[in-house]
Amino acid sequence: MTPLVLRLRDEGGQSIVLIALGLTVIIGLCALVVDVGSWYREQRHVQVAADAAALAAAQDLPNIGTATATAASYASNNASGLNSWTPTFPSTSPCSAGGCIDVRLSKPVPGYFSRLFDVDSVTVHAHARALVGVPASLKNVAPIAIKSTSVCLTGSTGCFGVTKRVSFNESSLSSSTFGLVNLDCQGASSSSCSGSGTGASQLVSWIANGYNGLLDVNKWYAAVTGEKIGPIRDSLGAAAGHVLLIPVYDTTSGLSFHVVGWAAFVLNSGGVIEWKNDTPGCRPNCKVLEGKFVEYIAHGVVSSTGGGTGFGVRVVALVQ
């Protein structure tokens, strides 16, 4: 019998080819992981620069020239190597004329491993749109409503920063220029919340910390009357020098205020001029506050409207 002889071919050459192909795939994966990760990180960096530029510039609106300069400054301070760009100012909903700014940034980012595949760089892009407008809803509000004829209008000159006095006669809301208000009670009509028994401790908390929740405009809020004397006076005195966000009302009905907007008020040191029973001869209408209205930018407000007439408080928010 002829013996069986097995002849094995030398497959070393094929193995080298397979290893070479495998290394090529591994290098390609390295390019994907390292370079794509680098491009993604740089895109996020450019996006942060776009967001910062839009939010900062929106505060200068409707002055387009100043807003343009601010956007350019913030973008260059937060990201280097940007392609040439200029902001735009859309007027389509939810923006009104002069109420929005668009920032579109781009930047070439080099590749490393990807150069093996003739990809030297990619261009990353970022877009941000910021809106500035009048808050339809607001948080951290203090329980002091002030009449619209006594506050400053947004954009007015010679009003903000000037000392003013407001007075409260709880026996006649219609003749008062401010009043204490129950922020827990709001409704669509004046009868929804007529009168309130809110305690002094609750009012003191709202003066010190603001109302913890969103409050709406074009709603009726109950007036607070009664023996709210020492604790309220003391808490207002302690708040002197701090910005108080307060409701603005246009009219009263019964024991309710109709709130139409928001103002920012800073009590002067010693700005609680008179408070019920401080001057017994004129009780109960001796409630007088002295302070200044200031302009204030609120951030992160959920509900807002672009543009519009306000009372010094504006909201800036990213909408894209």
C-alpha cells in the first residue's frame, strides 16, 4: 500500500496580508474615535461661545450696533480661530423687530489620524438665537404691588435711579400707589381673589426670598390688609439695597389688584418712611416707601414675549 502523504501549503504570506488589513482597519477606527471625538468637543466649545455671545448681545437690544459689538467680543473671548461672521436680527415669530439676535459661528478643526485618509480638517458649526422681551411670567417676586403710573417704562430716561415715594392707604386702594398683595391668590376676575388673610410670616418670607413659583400677568391678585405692622416694616428695612421684583398693577377693584407687568425696586436705606401706627395721628394710611426703580435682566424665565413695553424688567433667553 502506498503511504498517504499530506502536503501543507505555506500560508505565511496570506497571514501577513490579513494582519496588514487588520492594522489598517484598527488605524481607521483610531481616526474615527480620536478625530471625531476631538471635532465633537470643539463643536461644543464653539456652541458655548455662540450661546454666550447671543445672551450677552441680546441685553443691548434694540441697539443693533452695540449688540453686534458685544456679540463679537463674547464670541472671540470664548473661542479662537473662528471664521468671519456677523450676527443677524430676525423678526419672525417669536421675535419682534429688534427683539432677537442670531449668532452663527464656524471654525476649521484639524484632523490627525484622519490625514491618512486625506482628511486634513473639518469645519464645525454652531447656532444660537436669544430673545429679549417682557416677561409674561416671573419668579422670585416680592408681595408689593406698585401702580403703573408710579413706575418707569423700559427705555425711558431720567426715571430709573431717581428716588421716588409711594404710599399705601389700605382703606382706599384706588388712591394708593402701592399695596401688599397675596401672591398665592390669582385669578381671571377681580372676584377670584377678593381680600386675603395672608399671615405676616408668609409676607416676610416672600420679601426676603421672593415667591417660589411663576406668577402671571393679566391676572387679579388679592390685596392684603389688616394688622401687618412690625414684622413687615422690619423685613422691608432689612431688604434695603436689594433688588425687589414686584408686580405692577393698572387698576383695582374691591380688594384686588390687576397685574399687568413687573418692575424692579430698590428701597433706600431707611426707605420705610412711615408704616401704620408709626404716626398714630394718621393711621391707617401712613404707609410710605422710598426707593429707586432700576432696570433688571431676568434669566431663565419660562414664559416671555419678544419686544413690547415693560417697566424695566426684561427677560433674556435662548430660544434656539
